[in-house]
Amino acid sequence: MHGSGVNEAVVSEESVKEFIAAGADVILVPAVGTVPGFTKSDLISSLIAATL
């Protein structure tokens, strides 16, 4: 499922910035604990990237 079989982050600061630059109105990120490896720290860095 989300990121299954790949060795990369589910969400990255760079991808969030790219989506916003492309005109995205909403960035959907997983809730902490719902996707293996996605942590509170990942969520916070995604939110910070979206607000800068």
C-alpha cells in the first residue's frame, strides 16, 4: 500500500513544497501510526514545509 516495497519516505518536505508550487490546495499526509515508519517528526516537518 502506501510506500509498499520502496525504500523512500512516504512524505518529504521537498515533495510538499513541489505540490504547493504546482498549485495544490490540500496536501494529504497520513496520521501518525497509520503508515509504518511515518512518525510525529515527519508530520511536523511536512507541516512546517507547507507553511514556509
